Amino acid sequence: MEKHEKDSVEELNSNSKRLYSLEIQKNAENINFKFNERFGLNSDYFKKFIDLLPENADFSEWKAHFSTIYHDSHLDRNLFYRHCYLLFVCQRCFQILHENIKTRWNIDLNAEINNAKVITKKYFNFLHSIDSDNSVYIKSIQNALNDFFELIFSQNIEIIDIFNLFYQEIIIPNQRHKLGEFFTPIPLVNLMVTETYELGSLVLDPACGTGTFLVEIIRKIFKHYHESPNLKILESIKHLYGVEINPITINVTKLNLITYITHQYILIDRKYEKESDDRINPSILTSILETINRHLFNKDFLLNSSSEFKSMQGFDLIIGNPPWLVINGVNSLDYKLKLKTLAEKLEIGSNTQNISNMELSSLFFAKSVSELLNASGKIFFVTSAGIMTGSQNDRLRQFKGLKNIRIWKFDKDLFNIHNICVYAEKGEQEIEKKYKIPVETKKCKDDPIEYLDGTSEIYVPIYVNNDGKNNKFGSDLHIGRLIPEEKHFNLDQPSLYQELFRQGACLGPRNLLYCQINPYTEIQNTEKENIVSIQPDLSVQYKKYSKWDFIAYEKAEVELDYIYTSAKSTQLIPFLLLATKILYIPVPIFKQSDLSTKYYKAKNSGNPFEPYFGKNTYAEQHFKTLNKIYVEHMKSGAAIPTLIENMNHNNKLFNSNQQAKYKIVYNGIGSIVKSAIVQGNIVIDSSLYYYTPENEDEAYYLMGVLNSNIVTERVKKIGSTGSSGSLRNIHKNPLKLNIPKYENTKTQNKIVKLSKELENYALNTASKSIQSEIEEYIQKQGFCQKCGKVFLTRNVQTHITKCNKNKDYSVVKQILSILGNDTLQNLNTPKKIKKLIQKKEFMKSILNSPKNQKPTDPEYEGIVVDAIKDSRNFLFKRIMEAFLKPKTIQNLLLRDKKFTEKLRRLNKYVVEII
């Protein structure tokens, strides 16, 4: 052995021997942290262990197995090696426990050791060679673990869930949270167990993780024993069951439980050492450990038969914190379909696409109640607030076969997802009593962590209906979001507009479709006069680490017919759509009729391009390139196999409503409801809902109603909530309100008049805001009409001399002519540009099509497209990207006294009609 290697080993061994001896206080939390500190990711043991592993170890079988548990993006060598380390530590701990128990009571743990070995052999077979080499580092880890167990077994201290923090660090939060896996704070576990557990109860945790709930129940059992020694009390441990889908995690669970039980037996043995008759027979410990091993299942709780892990009588208590992952977040298409089938079988699946948003915890809840809870059993789960508020859970909220439902809320979120605790008992209850649910808000303290009793109030459903027919109690009830009884309002009849509004198209993946016209490309060939050069629009790319977070192509040429403008919710403020985004769609949407028929004909023929393109078009070639990228990057087993099918999902792109040139839109997501009128050949994105009104007054009537404060207030009581209880989704919730059809009534016409005034006010506010930003910008910089580049004002003459040798400003003149400013010429100074932007007509042109032009006029079919025909629209590009800040403009509006006064008057009239 090299000298430096010997020194390293001696140092590690020396550190491990003095580990904890002076630092550990007598409490479980401190031990937990110290173990994590000594063996976690920042420890020398972890780093040196990773160095021993083969760099190119085969992890294909491991990846295949865990693909149903983890997201594709996490199934990498990094997680593979972490799993390897986690299992290795568990295996070594089992060996130490085995030797310790064997010495004390002649009991072996071969079953647990062998189970860990089976997993090791299957996925991490290379560990055998590391062991056989008798690595000095492996020995040092063994010594440190020995010291740890020697310490805890020699101390009369309380230890709880000792490997919890260790597991949480090895499997980092981002990976666990992608699975909907959130660890429950021990004080909350204690509170839930204290509230529900009774000695001798048959208990199941269907998603036991590292065993936190089970350890807490065992702690309660031993506490009873210490207070009143009775062997029957300890028999209660044999009534505990746990299920966990992850084979690595279930080993941590077993290690947690066995360590805790063993430590408690040592304490009891020590306490009654001089009273030999009162000492516990080792056979009882053997029996308990063997039972625990049999009652912990490495199974998929949702898709395995319930008979595999239940007694004939069913469970007295089902408790835990099942995963909050939504079905749509599941990696495998096959697994998704099975979960949706299960939701239908359990009669909680919605008949809409909303089922994809259902959390797995809802399935755990429904299956537990219908298949595993006995006739007088109780269930208590930590879940996301979606069970209480989400429309995807409107059938689950029937709480079939349950009574005495209670809910705990918290005055601050325990996780980054809004959470609650749901309690219920098996049995029947009158509907009127069942749906008056006590909801207690627990007060959260941080140091130390505590959950104190707080205020309590009665919550009721915002609506109860039967297949869309309100207030009829039938066998298939749909229960609306639960809200405080005192804030309840009637939803007697949804608006007729509920069936008329449609969601926009899925215009994605965004990095493939959204683009910018390249202003620097010279096209000399007259045969290409209808061709434009495009490049990806980086302002609408996906978030970092997304599967689609990449630049799909550098540039491409396509026919102008396939360039469109799109309305997105990000550009929407109350009463105004500030701007549109440019995108490429391989279909002449506004120039072909009956697109749906052509689409399905093409799909069935196997050629998705034939109906839309001529021969060898640029657009077709580009679309084939994008479709190839889509296929290569889509989720494994995705249900939508081609890009064009993804764009037209549920016929949202090719339906005739998209072709309407006059639409009223509102946002499907956000914290307030916002609405505007959209004119021209504009494609509506899925972030918006839209309707083609019968006339202009109906459009302004709906825009006024949807922008009113009362609609947002009521939607906040109907819609799903996110972190801290804030409104998350709007969707069709505004249309669940009784918004009457427009019939030219006196009150409706007052709404129309005020709506027009508010739209004009919003337009003027936006114009002034943008103008101010541009003026400030132009004072500092200049631009070149020839190449479109931005430069400091002091460099104007140098740049013009270099770039514009022929003094040809025809491109700028053409663009300004399209924008309605044909009288301005030779704009080569910041002063003259400033004069230009002060023109009201110019600002109106920037903010949608000019009001004084007919949308159907070919010259104004889309101000963006028209301006781009002769290219280099520098001013337009800069304003859209740099100066247009919807949130800033919206905040200006909502703080403006005149605007808010008009809005208050509008709100008064809307309250009268809904």
C-alpha cells in the first residue's frame, strides 16, 4: 500500500472513531444530521466510493426498470451511481445489524441481506469486484458505520427515521419532486399518527418511502410498552404494512424499521437486565423482524392486486403521503394509459382531457377506500390541495362510501406545492351533512417545527351537479371546488357561452414553430420574391433543462403564405392584446377551407404534407426537417407521433373557428381574468380561449364582463389553486358563471359603452408607455436604415459612411409607408426618429391593425406580415422585443385612478346581470 494511501485510511479511521463522541446531543434530529454529514454527498466516503466505480458501467437494465419511476432526463449515470452508493450503505448497515443482533440474541437478518444482494447483483454487479479487492476505502466506510451503530446502541437516546435525511440528500429534491415525492416533516407525521392510530390497529402506508409513518407508529407502540410493559402491545408491530414501488427505497425503509426496533429492544433489555424474568424473549424480536420483512412490499400499489398486501378484514387505518405527480407527468405512455383506465375503474376519472391533470395521490386515495379500508376504517393522507380545489378531482370529491370528512390546511405551504391533509371514515352520510366539511387551518412554527391548532370553518362545494345538470343528486356527482360556506354563491346555471368558447391550438413545441423574419438576408433572385428567411424566436423558448430547451435550426427559407401571427396570453392585458408573435405553420389556414377534412384525409393516407403544399416547396422541406426533430425528441411512447398532429390536437388548429377574423379572447391561465378583441388573420394559441361574436356589440359586451373584477373574484373561488393558495388555472371557469347571452338590453349596452371607453384608455396608456421607453432609448442609441444595426449615437456618422455608401433608404420608406407614415423621409438622425414615434397613427399601427383600416383589406392582412414583405422592419422588431412590457403596462392601468373608476362602474353593471 502506498504511504499516502495508508495515511488517508488512518485519517478516515481516526475520524470515524471519534465521530459523535463529544458532539452528539441526546436527540434523534442531531443523530440524523450527523449521519448525513458523515456519509452524505459532501463526505469523503461518498467521493472516494464514486472514484472506485467503473466509468463505463452498463446501466441499461437499471434504466429500463426505473423508467416507470423517474423522468427520462434523470435516468443518467449520476443517479445510477447514487443508487449504487445508497444500496451499498444499506447492505453494509444490514450486515452490521446482523452481526450485532446475532451476538446479542442469536438472530440473523439473512433475508434482508440477501434481498439487498439480489438488487445489487441485478443492477450493480460490479460492486462484487470492489468488495473482493478489499479496498481500503471500503474498509474505512465499514469502520465508520460500525462506529455509528456502536454509538447509537450504547446510548439511551431517542432515534427516529434515522436514514431519512441521508436518503433525501442522495436522491436530490429535483429528482424526487419530479416523481411527486415530498418528505413529510416528522412533527406533522407525529400529529397525524396521534390523531388516528390506536394500539392493535391494522395499518397500511401505501407509499411508505423511507418508512417515516411506520417508524412513528412503532415509536408510539414502544412508548405504550415503556409506560405499561405488556407483550401484547409489541404484537401491534406485526399489524403494520407498507408498500413502495422503488426497490432501492424499500431497502431504506427496512433498514429504518429494523434499526429502530433493534435499538428499542436493546433499551428494554438494558432496563430489565437485573430482572431476568421481565426481559423479552429473543424469539419475539425474531418474530417481529420476520413479520416486518414480509409486510413491506416492493410493489406498484396502484397496478398490483390489492389482495397481495391486505388481510381478509381490510385495514383499520390507511395513512401516508402518496406521490403528487400528475398522470401527464408520468414518463411511460403505457403506464399513463393504465392509470387512466384505473381512474375510470375507480369512477373518479373525468370524461375530459382533465384526467391527465389528476394526481397519483387521488388514485391512491380512491383505491385505498374502495379496496382496502374495512367497514369502520379511517384514512388520513397528505395530498396536494388539488383534491380540495382541482377540477380534475370533481368526481373524487364525491367521497364515495365515506363520512365525517375533515381537512387540515396550513397557514403557509410545507412544500413548493399547495398542500392539505384529508381525513375520512368509512361509512355513509347524508349529502347535506357530508358536504359541510370542517376545514382547520394549522399554524406553522419553524423553530422548533410545530403545527398548532388554528381557526376552523365549514367548507362547501361551489356546485354539485350530475353530468352537467346542476343541483341534481345522482350516482355520478361532480363536486365543485370547496370554498368557505360564508363565501358561497349560486352557480344555478352555467353561461350559454360555455359551449361557444374554445381553447386555442397547441402551437408547439415553441422552439420549432415560433420564429423571426431574418432582416439581414438579401434575396436577389426574383423567383424567390415570395420567400422569406426565418430564424428561431429565442424570446419564446422553453425553460432551462426542458426537453425542448435547444435551438432547433439556425435559419430556413419558407413561402410567406406559411408565416402567421399568433395571439398568446403573455401579450394580453385587460381590454387589449398588445402584440402578436410570428410563427411558421405548414398550412395556409386562412386561404383553404375545410382544413379538418383535408387533415384527416392526409393522416389516413400516410402523407401529412400532400393537401397543403405544392411540389418541392420551401415550406414543405422545412416542415419535414422540423417533424424529424420532433420525432427524435418527443417522449418515449408519446401518444402524438407527428408534429402536425401535435399542432392540431383535438382539431384545435384546423377547425373553422380559427379562420374567423374577429374574435373575443381571454386567458386560460394567470391570476386575473383578462380579455380583448382580436382582429385579422391571427391564430389563437392554447393559452387563450376564444369565441367569434355575432356582432361588434356582443364582442364589447363579453370583453367588459370578462374583465370585470367580480368575474375574477368568483373565478378565484372556483378555479384550482397553486402555491400559497393563489389562482393557478382559469380555463372555462368564467363561463360557469351565469353570463347572459347578449340581447341588447339597457344594462348590457352600458357595459358595451364602458368597455369601448376602457379599451381606448388601455390603448392610449400602452402607446404612452411604449413611446416613453423608445424616446429614452433613442436618446442613447441610433439605428441604420440599410442594415438595421443598433449603435451608440456618437458613432452615427462613422456607421453611415461605412454601411450606406449608395445612400439608398428605399427599404425604410417602404416600411414606413405600410405603417402609414409615407410623408417622412431621410430619417437618419435620432431627432427625426423621435418625431416619427410621436405620431399617433404610428403607435396605433404598432398595436394591432390600424382602427381606420378594414381587416379584410389585402394590404393590411396582418401588419407584421405586410411590413416584412420588403423586410428589415427594424423599428417594429425593436419595439416588440425590447419595449413592450405587458406586466408594466398592466400595472400602470390598474393603478390609474380614471381607469379603475371606469372599471368600478363597469363592475357594478356586471354584478347586476350575473
